[in-house]
Amino acid sequence: MTQRRIVIGDVHGHYDSLVTLLDTIAPTTEDQVYLLGDLIDRGSQSCQVVEFVKNSNYQCLRGNHEQMLLDILFNNDIYPPALEAWMYSGGKNTIDSYADKRIKETHLDWMQTLPNYLDLGDLWLVHAGVDPTRPLLDQGIAQFCWIRDEFHSHPRPYFPDKLIITGHTITFTLPGVAPGQIAQGPGWLGIDTGAYHPRSGWLTGLDTTNWLVYQVNTWTKVIRQSPLAELLAPVSYRPNHRKRQNLQTLNENPQGLGDGLGEGITTPDRCNFN
């Protein structure tokens, strides 16, 4: 049997969905499994997700939600603006998932070891994306964990010989993409299909060896498997689309919670993240 490479999108505290997805994919000890970050927040089982992934043989990237949690540890003290931002973006659910409401030091130590990206040769895995105008050496957490529009709207591939696979931005928030679909741009795929979001609920695993998509729905418990081609949706990006969509979302949802777009107030500029 050919060794598979499987990439899983943002779990956001949905342990039961992750276990169901992995049971469906049934990775062998020879298969390589990668998670794109944002294991925590939003859902009610973040502690279980982190413990499971930490003790597995799977590789995991750092997402912006792990980064927000790490950012509250400012000189070994709670840094109030970062704490407010994290709590606003689902951090309370993460705290509540721990029996004593104290996040384990072993979990925090593990999160600090998570890489910003993984270069697999023909595949390049990152949580959010890259700044297409800058070389990799000039980029860091602000780009790899947070970037959106600059990456998604760029008309040309960043790498000539690598496919970028990302999470971070829920795919249906991109123009031309429906809930549960895989977003396709020039040289990249987005597979965060919104496991926590009421408009979607799909948690996605992509088998990049056979180009198969495995999905489980957090809300309906539906499980499905499809060839990538059946779920692939090219992003029809238009100038200023995101700005209009963000404004509409804020009008409909002034709390900024659960919209998968602006992540509430949790942006690097607003929170002084590095």
C-alpha cells in the first residue's frame, strides 16, 4: 500500500469530530498526518484535542489561536490586551475544557515547539498563508499565522514548484466557494471548512497522495468521502470583496464572533501581536 500524506484543517476544539475523521481516514503507521493548527478555541474539547495530538505521531503547525494563547504570557504575567483578544475569540471555551480551568504547562510547552510551516518538497503547509510580495526570510508569525487578503487575492503562485495548503480562513467566506468546498487559488488550496461554524460544520482531511477529501460534520454527524475534483472551488476574487463582506458580517453579527472572517478583534494590528 502506498504511503499517504494527509492534511487536516482547523479542529477548533472539536475532539469527537477529529476522532471520527481519523477513524474514517484510518491512517496506518506508514501514513503521514499533518494538522494545520488552530486545535483550540471555539469548541468545548480543546484540552482533549491538544492532549491527543501532542501524544500522537502526527505533525502539527502553529495556528493563530495557539499564538494568541501564547501571547498572553508576557514576561510570565498575564498581558491584558492579548488575554481580552483570546477570550473574545473562543479562549473561554478552551479554559473551560480543562478540569481545573488551568491549562497544562505541558500543553503550553508543546505549543511553543510548533513550527510555523512545513516544507514537504512538492507541498508547503502553513496555517494562514504567505505575503506574496516578500521573501520567506522576511516573514514570520504575522504572515504565517494571520495573513488573509494579500495572500488570497494574489494572481500568481508564490512557489513555482510547490502547492501551498492552508487553514485559517473558512473556505465559504471566500468568493465563489460554498460551505464544505475546498478553496483553490493560484498555487494554493484552503481546507478550513469551518468545523465550528453553524453555516458549515465540516472538518476536512485531505489525502494528497490520492487526492481524496474526507469530511465529518460537527453538527449533523454526516461523514463523506469525495474526490478532490468534486469539492474543488476556484476562488473568484474581486477587488475589495473582503472589505464589503467584512462590513456586511459586522452588520449582521456585531460581536464579531464565529464569523470566520475578521476573527473579532484578534488581528495583529489591534492586539500588537508579533
